[in-house]
Amino acid sequence: MEKSQKYMLTGAILAAAGVSLMTYTANRYTSFKRVVSKAIRLEDIASLEITRLSSVPGEQKDIVVTEPEAIKQICEGFSGVRLKKSAKNVSTDHKYSYYITIVQADRKQRFDIILKGKQHMIIYDNDLNNPHLNAYKIMSPFRPQALTHAFD
């Protein structure tokens, strides 16, 4: 093999490895916006059914949020969250976990979200054609103030 052919072959191998690495990394990371917001518009959400589960027995509380402004504030709190796929069976070190059901205007329950503390989130997509569940580790700073204030 000539020297120029060796350089071209080495360059092609390095380029293929770089593309493979970028594809692998892109598939591992996502965002709440990419998973949920691309599938359902804010205007299509009729209500959020939220259950706050507590590590203390008897402290479970259920609410239904129907006011558009409150729905918008809660959803905006999630919109910038970066996610990385993780194991589905994670425990939480936080006192509360939240179970959120996003109900569309046509009364279909589109997404179920389980927020386990500030580090883990499970999203179940109730899409009739392709339902699926994924667990994620939260990779960006996340403070769901609107969600916690809904229970005050």
C-alpha cells in the first residue's frame, strides 16, 4: 500500500469512529422537551393529575391542576431538564416522589411521569401506536418550584 492510501484509510477509520461516538452520545442524552413537548403541545393539556407520595405513611396527597397558567408554570419547570437513560428501579433519598398524569383536552391520558426526588424521572408514553416506558437520570439542575407550590 502506498503512503497516501494508508493516510486515507486511517482518516476514513477515524471519521467513522468519530461519527459512531457522536451518534452513541446523542442517543444516550435527551431532554424533557424532546420526549414530552414534541409529542403534546401545551395548549392540548386539559389537566395535570398529580399525586405526591411520601416516605411517611399517610402523607399521600392528590390534586388536579386545571388552570392553564398553573399548567404552563409546572410544564416550564420541566422544559429545560436534560436527561440520560438509566435503570428503571431506582430509589429516592428525597421525602417526596411525584406521580404526574398529563391529560389531553380529549380526556386521553397521554403521559405518566414519576419524579423520584431531584435526580430520577420515569416517563411512560401512552401512545396507542407505540406505548413505552423509559427511566432517566436528571443531568441538569432541577428545581420544580411550581410543582411543589401546587401542594401548598
